[in-house]
Amino acid sequence: MAIYIDEQKKLFTLSTNNTSYQMMADKYLVLNHLYYGENIGQEDMSYLLDYQDRGFSGNPYEAGNERDYSLDSRPQEYSTNGVGDYRINSVSVINADGSDAADWRYVGYTTSKGKYAIPGMPALYGEEKDADTLIVELADKVTGLHAFLYYSVWEERDIITRCVKFVNQGTDAIVLTKAASMNLDLMSGDWELMHFHGRHNLERQMERVPLMRGKMTVESVRGASSHQHNPFAILCSKDTTEEAGPCYGTALVYSGNFSIEAEKDQMGQTRLTAGINSQRFSWTLEAGAEFWTPEAVMTYSSEGFEKMSSNFHHTFREHLCRGKYKHERRPVLINNWEATYFDFDKEKILNIAKGASELGVEMLVLDDGWFGKREGDVSGLGDWYVNTDKLEGGLKPIADGINAMGMKFGLWFEPECISEDSDLYRAHPDWAIQIPGRQPNRSRYQLILDMGREDVRDHLYERMTAILDSANIEYVKWDMNRHISDVYSAVLPKERQGEASHRYMLGLYDLLERLVSRYPDLLLEGCSGGGGRFDLGMLYYSPQIWCSDDTDAVERLSVQYGTSFCYPISAVGSHVSAVPNHQTGRITPVETRGTVAMAGSFGYELDLNLLSDGEKEEVKEQIKTFKKYYNLTHEGEYYRLTNPMENRLYAAWEFVSQDQSEALVHGMQILAQPSGPSIHIPVRGLKADAMYEVNGELVRSGRALMHGGLNFPRQTGDFKAVEFYLKEVK
Ligand code: GLA
């Protein structure tokens, strides 16, 4: 067991190979957080609790004259509300008497082997040997609201997962208005916050800022985790680098409204919380009812960001992604979106497939426009019936035609959305989210279905299975092209409207689960206008997610860089598209586009028939290269060698095999510089004493390559790809 309990002291230590996490219920049964960091064995860290009488930081009644005991300065394991801690609350409630107090006191604990599961929600999974679980029970004695803090400790992976189950054991209804998944109080340290912001066409841009006195929040209230902020953040010290220094990574397994809040308090202590956003959230707990928060995943690394990312990457590949394609190489695909947009018919698609199959592409994905009255983006969403004007005979002939070329066939859906100009909307206007008596906000002309409704989900399940059973469809791209506003559910009473956003997510997860259970071999790719729902919740169902609608190779450098801090390479949908690029107008060589796209689930997004013969040859080679290096890029360790947020001249990244005998360094000379300085790129993760052959020529020691570096070639011309393959010479 990775969980050590001192019953006498009510001291709980969660221990992983390299980290320790400790909490203790004190004499007033308040659960104090004592420590999270480098492994300290079973040392009792409560000696760190060193407090003074602070004016305006009050004292719990039972502390009597003990004026140095204050909830306002004690590190809390799961912070209270309204009873004297003025910092970020983990929870807020409306009690039967209208008060908002939740005063957590320790009740007891249980432990078990293996990982807990969360009913109806995505979460990490594992066998008994993979994790141990501790459940600590807290209660508000007055109302009878109990909070069960769940922890699974992944000893080998340096990971701790958390969630909270609330149970109303009182006699009156209680309304939850905030319910964080985790709270982390750090008594010391001067921390910076790293987070990943963006917009449509430029997601997950890394920003690193010192915590200010006060609160800082990254969040979404858009009904999706969003392009604008990602449900993942890092606390690190000022001097933490890729290779050294402390950092805490926290990621939510959730795809809806979230907030991650950080506060530096009056004493300079830090609190971090993460969970469902309390805006647009309330949940009524009748007597006896329970509520589960989404899961939060935490890791601590004392060896910089690369160790933190490595902990996450391996854990998510092994214990979050599911299905046939968890480790199996996914087919190299061609998607017709940028090649045709809505303007296609069967012949055009078969022609694109044919050209692609001759170059080694393994699957064609038919994107938006194959159904209903869908000539553009103003109509048709919701009518999941094949448009036989475009695709004569339905999907079977096209799927069969593509299969006959030796390729798989995949299909785009946007199940959650609905056009007002659709038969579905005409039949069921109340299925769309809108507030009675108000004109809804439209986005891309469309509305969104209330996924919290069972009838909506049943209808979508019936339509999608009918389509998926009608032809040999082996892949689905699941899109969602707007954010939610005008939140209202026609099936909820007025006092429960605050539940609509979370019920939407539970409904979405329910439909996804039904589909992946029925089609266990189906490959799902998540998408939301590119990477607008790039989160661990979706990754549980779709092992890859379209990273960004911006397919420009230069723009992708910072998007994929930011994405890599939390998410594994296998999760990143990344394609070679046409030039001039449709988003930026930039012209980059096909080789460069391929090099960037190989750091992900690889594919094409153009009509390959339009390439020159020379370029076609390059594509052939590219696909061979992708396959040749697949084990390295997808199963190896990933290293960020440069930071494209700072360095606008060149970029480099590296993959190293688990046995460290091989490495692939990819990069780009972004802008050429005449008579520029020499550039040396120190690589990482090699065996210092081993000798490596670089691109089949020069032989150098791992030590030299890691400390001196590789000579980055200077070339004339912008956007030039760079590749080094390193192989150990035995
Ligand atoms: C979104 C996706 C694109 C494409 C279009 C189709 O924007 O991100 O890849 O599928 O929708 O409408």
C-alpha cells in the first residue's frame, strides 16, 4: 500500500516513488494539509504548522482563547465556507435556513486496493496493482452534509487522483453552489502559475506569471473546456526549468465549465483549487442524495517540467485512453475538409482517396456536408440522414469503394448541434438550448441540443448507430462548433436550472459511453472547432483530438508546444495541409509540414492529386518516415528543446526511446538569418557514456550531445525542416 496511516495522530501519508502527500486531522478535527513534494518517507510534517495570533483572522469557537488557531491561516485539505477562512472556498452551499456555512470536520476513513470509479463520468482506471485508494470522510455537523475525499495513489507513476463525493445525510435539502474537485494549500514557496490560454485557431499558448497577492483564475463558462483556457495548470518556482526545479501539475478530467483558482494569501501561502466552475452551477441535494465532482489529476516533479509531462503522458496513455487504438498505431488519414469544404460528391471524394491511397495513406475521413441539407454551414445540422444528391446510394458505396483501395473509411459528425433550418429543429424546437421568451445567441448560425435530455440522447444514438451500421465506418470525428449560451433546459424545474450545464456534460459522456461500448474498435477523434475541447474528459472516449483548426506549420509550433505540457503526442491530431495555408496564407515546404505533423496522430488535409510529382514522392517518403519512427514518437519520451513562445527564429523537439538507444530530433529554422550565430541544441535523455551515431555519420558521446549539443544547420530560406536521428553505437 502506498498509503500510511497513523491512527493515533490521524495522520495520512500518500506515498509515490518520488513524492509524498500528507494531511492530518487536528485536535478540533479540522483536516490540515501538511505537505506535498519530494518523498519524505513517513516523517510527520505537522511540525511545520507554526502559527501566530493574527488580527482579523478569527478562531473557531472551540479554540476558546487560543487566538493563534485560525482557519484563515491553517493549510486546509478541503477548504470550508463561511466559517472563518476568507480564502478561496472549495465548496459553497445554500442550507435549509438560507445560510452558506460548510464547516468540515474529520469523521473517519477507509482504504482499498485499486482505483475508485466515478459514476457516469470519465476517470483514470487501473488494476488493483496500479493504485491504492484512501477515502477521508468530512462532515458539517450542523447540516449533515458529508464530503468524502477520494484519493488514488499511483505509486509507480507519481500521480495522485482526487475527487469528492457529497452525501446529504441531513433531513433538509441542501443546494451546492460550488464543489471543487481538489484543493492544495502550500504553506511556503514563492510560486508562479503556468497556464494555457488561446482562441479559435491558436489554442494552448503557454503563459507563465508570478502569483499576485489576491486571486488568479483560469476558467471557462462556455459549456466546453474551451479554446480560451485549458483545464490544466502548473505551479512552479521562479527558477523551474524543463530539467530542474519543483512544479505541481493539476489537470481536470472534465470537458465543461471549469475554474482553476490560485490565491496567495496575506501570509504569502498559496492555495490552488480546481473543479466545475461555480458560475452557472448549482445542484440540489435532497436528503439522502449524493453528488460526485469530476476527477483532478495531480503530479509533483522536483526535476522540472519534462518529468511532470512524462508522468502525465504515460499515465494518460495507459490509464485514461481506452480501446483498440490505445497503443496500436492509428491509420494515416486524409481528411477532405480543406480540400473541398462543402463542395463534393462521391466521385470527388473517391478521387481524393485514390490519389492518397497511391501515396500510402490508410484512411479517408469524410468531413462536414454528407448529410441533410448541408450545402454550407447555415442548415442541416441535426438531420443525420445521408444526402443522396451528393452521395448517390448512401455511404455504403463510398465506403466500399474506399475499402477496395485498401483504405479505411471515417466520418464526421457534430451530434450536439442543430441548425434552425433542419427537420429536427422543426420537429423539436424545445430540444435546442434556449430561454423561453428570448432570442437565443447564435454561433456559426447554429444552436446546441440539450444533451441533458434522455430523449435527445436516445434520438442521437438511434441516428448515429443507424449511420454507423449502414457501411464499414471505422472512425468518427466528433465535432462541436459553438459554445453554449442562453443556458436553460426545458425539462428542469426552475429551481434546478443551475444543474443544466453539468447535466449537459453527464449526458454527453453517457452518449459517448454508449457508443464506445457498442463499437469498441471504432476510433474516435474529438474536435471542437479544432482544439476547443482538448481535455482529459474527452480523451477518455477519443484517444486523439484535433489539435487546432490552424494547420499552419509555424503556428502549430506554439500550439503543439503548449499542448505537450499535459497531453501525450498520441492525443494530438495533426495534419499536413495545402499551401498557401488556408488560415495564414503562409507557404511552407511540404517536408516542414510533415515534420511538424509527425509530432501527433498524423494525416493529410488537402487533395494530394494537386501536388507536383516531386511533392508526391516526398509525401510517400514522409509516410514511410512516420511509420519508421512511430515507436519513437509515440512510445518514447518527449522533450521540448526550445520554447517557441520566446524563440521565433528556430524550434526543436526530441523523442527518445525508452531504452535510450535511439532519439529523433525534429525542428524548424523558422526565419533565416544571414551570417547568423551558430546554434547548438543540447539534446536530452541520452545515456551519457554511450556513443551515438548522428544521421549515420558523426559519432559522439551522449555526454557531448547533451552538454555541447547538436549543430543546428543554418540554411537559406524560411521554414526549413531539420531532422537528426541518433542511434547508439554498441
Ligand atoms: C470544425 C473542425 C474542422 C471541420 C469543420 C467542419 O471547424 O475543426 O476540422 O471539421 O468544423 O464544419
